[in-house]
Amino acid sequence: VLSMRVVAALAPLSAVAADVKPIEKVIQLLQDLQTKVEEEGTQEATTYDKFACWCKSQSAEKATAVEDGSTAVDTNKANLDDFGTERSDANSAISKAHSDISKNSEDTKEEKGAWEKYDAQYNLEHAEMLDAQRQLGEAKKRLMAAKSVASEDSDSFAQLRKVATTLQRGKDRASIHFHSALLQTLLNQVPENDYDFHSDDVIKVIEDLEEDFTQGLSDLEGEHKSKKTEHIAALQTLADDLDSYKKSLKDNKEIRAESLKKMAAEQKDLTRNTATLQDDRAYLLEMTTTCDEKAKQYHERQTMRAEELSAITTALHVLEEEVHPNDKSRETSLLVLKKSVRHHSKAVAGSAKDAPGDYHFGGDGSDASQDDEDEPSLGISGL
């Protein structure tokens, strides 16, 4: 270290008392050493400034990279949550579509079953009404024919009684039921041997019944037509709903597949961004630690160099006084100088013991080299 060079330079001071020239040589040596130390300080300051600038720029760059990386990771996680929600919604929609399709199938089956049951009942009732209407017409013809020739026709009244009983038992229309009951009453009043008794009334009731049946058939057919239209419309609605459910099922399956695809890609990005972020954080931490340590070492060496320059300045001051032969304090000054140098060298040597080797910033080490193999090194202790 520099203090050792100061000690080495002052070694001949024990012989100075007899001659002034060795002192002058020592003074020159110390002045050269002072210049060398100052130059090395300037050189190290320049090198450290570059290193400090590098630390600052790299720290800023990596800090930005860490911030951007954190934002990217947060974005990846948010996107994964969104895609997960999208997939969950698609799964719910798919389940609902399956449920809707199943219910639609049941509703369609129920609608068709109800129509088939109604249509069968309609066909039966329609056929019965047509048959009753036909029988009424035949009975009416026979009664009118028998009346015109004043003959007995027990078969006509027997047929009418059978028709009246059937009509009264099975028809829902109030007018048909009423006239059927009236016909039955009139027929019950007909004596066994007087078939034309009340015959005009019976024929009138039959004619009323024929009108009722004509209107009843018209109403029944109209109702059937209306219900058939409603049935067809209901089936069409069910079919349209089924198409909608199937489309929903298809669309949501595609959405789910796309969500899974996006989640896989996003997860891949998250893995990559997380790894990059961890690397950037580790690098930033390591670089910050290194830069802080180098700064600490640099300032310690600056302090050491200042102390060395102070020691050299003190030595020069003392030695320059020695060139005056009439100075009565010459020996005392030399003794003080030697003690000061020895004391300072011990302190500096203790510090130098822990100092690392020469620092080479981003180059081949030319910033801190020995100028003379025979002189102690004036290089910069390593940052």
C-alpha cells in the first residue's frame, strides 16, 4: 500500500543528520510519490464514475424490467381468471342446453301424445254424431212415410227410442241433450197401438235435433281445426326452441374449447414471464449488492488515499525544514516524522490486509497497473 512506500522512502532518514543531499533526494521521492498517488486517485475516480454510471443505468433498466415483468405476470393471472370464468360460464351454458334439449324432447312427446289422444276422441265423436244424424234422418223419413199412408211403423219408433237414449247419454252440447231428452219423453208417451199419436211433435223434435247436429258437427270440426293449428304451432315452437338449444350447445362448446386454448397459451406466457421476472429480480438484487459493496470499498480507499496524501504532505513539510542547517529542532522533527509515519503505516497496513486486488472495470486491467516492478504498486484496490 502507499503507506509502505512512504516508509520505504523515509528509510534513509537515519543518515540525514550528516548530509543534506539524501534529504533532498527523499523530498523528491516523496513529491513523485505524492504526484503518483494523486494521479492514481484521479484514475480510480474516473474508472469508478464509469462503474457508478453503469450501475445506475443497469439498475434503472432492470427496475423497469422488473416492473414490466410484474405487470405482465399480473396481466397473465387476470387473463387466466377471465378465461376460467369464460370456461365456467360455457360449461354452465352447455349443461343448461343439454337440460333444455331433454325437456324439449319430453314436451314434444307430451304434445304429440295429447294431440293423438284428442284426435282419436274427435274422430270417434265425429263418427258417432254423423251416425246419429244419419239414423235420425232415416227415422224421420220412415215416420213421415208412415204418416202419409196412415200405417203403423213400430220399427221407426223403436229405432228412435234407441237413438234418443244414445244421444241423451253421450252428447255434451246442451241443445242436443235437451232435444234428445224431449224426444225420449215423447216416445214414452206413444201408445203401443197409436203410432201417429204425437207424431208431428216427434218429427219436429227430430228436425230440431238435425239442426243441432249440423251445428254441433260444424262446431266440433271448427274446434278440431283450431286445435290442430295450435298443435302445429306448438310443434313448430318446440322445433325452433330445439334448434336454438342445439345452437347454444354448439356455440358454447366452441367457446369452451377456445377458452381452454387461450388458457393454455396464457399459462405458457405466465410461466415464461414468471421465470424472467425471477431472473430479473435476482440479477437486480445481485447487482445492487455488488454496486453497494464496490461503492463502499471505493470510499474506503478514497479515505485511505486521503490519509496517505496527508502523511506524505506532513513528511514533506518536515523534510523541507531539514534543509536549513541552523534549525535547532532538526533531530526532534525527524523523530516526530518517523513516529508519525510508523503509526500511520500500521493503521493503513491493517486496512490494506483486507483490501482485494486491483479493480478492472470492463476492460483488460489497464486502468490499474504497476508502473514499475521495483516500486510498490500504486494500483486501485478492487471494487
